[in-house]
Amino acid sequence: MAKLLYSATMSLDGFIAGPDGDMGWMAGLPDSGPHPVADDLWPRVGALLAGARTYFGDDPNAGTDAEGAFGGQWSGPQFVLTHNPPADPVPDVTFHSDLSEAVAAARAAAGDRYVNVLGADVAAQCLDAGFLDEILVIVAPVLLGDGTALFRRPGGTNVALEEISSTPGPYPSVWLRVPA
């Protein structure tokens, strides 16, 4: 069965988006060459599970060849958790209002590959529901000062995570397992 992986690029001060969901900060990051962790991830993803703010939000690569998930390199089934789906169908996108249904559909579509969770709110919901299996964070060398935190769970309890791997470099990463 497909595992749910929350992957995100995060500023050093813990934000995955700037104020009002601004993602333009990512386009301004220096190119440090290949990043093996990120480059090897997208072929292992079989489906995306995104929240509405992420799906309908700011793409720092909008209007370029790099628009879309993983810099435009990935295509496939997407599942969006929202209470307000668009009136017209969108190719390869299914809208759900129920988290359990969205997760089940995304897992079925992903097969033996990852369901990549996009969006802090959906990731927190998946964590709280016991669906989230792994977390991958790539740390960008920037301080945003404000925005959308990697995780925000007011009143939430501590969750001890287990390291799978970590990678040093100009964009260090840490891959963690969420214990069952």
C-alpha cells in the first residue's frame, strides 16, 4: 500500500510559504546545482494529496516550463481536499471533502509509490488522523519571518519522529518516519 509522505521546502525559520501563501521566495533562491534527495523523489510519487490553499495557491513557477509539482517534472493523479470544488472538472484532479476518502483514493491511485502530501493544513490533518507515514523537509537558506509554518497544531501533542536519513549541503534535508 502507498505511504503518505509530507514533503516540503522550508525556510530556516520554519515556514513553507510566506505571508498570504506567497511562494515567490522559492523562485529567488540561489541554484546550488543538483539536489539528489529532491531529484530522486518525484519519480517515486504516484499521486498528490493537496489542500485547497495549496492547489489553488501561488506557484512560484507559474507561466514557465517549471510550473506545477516538482518544478513541472511530475504529472499524474491529484486529489484535492476542499469544501468548495470548482464547477468544471479538471483533468487528472479529483476533489474530495472527506479526508479519509481522499486518502483512500490517493493511495489506490499511487499503487506502490508515495502519495505526496502538499500543504501544511492537510499534512496536520493526516498526522492527527494517523494517516501520515513519513516527513521530508528540505531546508532553504532563507529567513521568511512570517507565513505558513511547516506544522501548526494548536493544542496538539508532541510527536516523536524517527530519522530515516539526513543529507548535508547548501539545502540540507531530513527524512523522518512517523511511528505507528
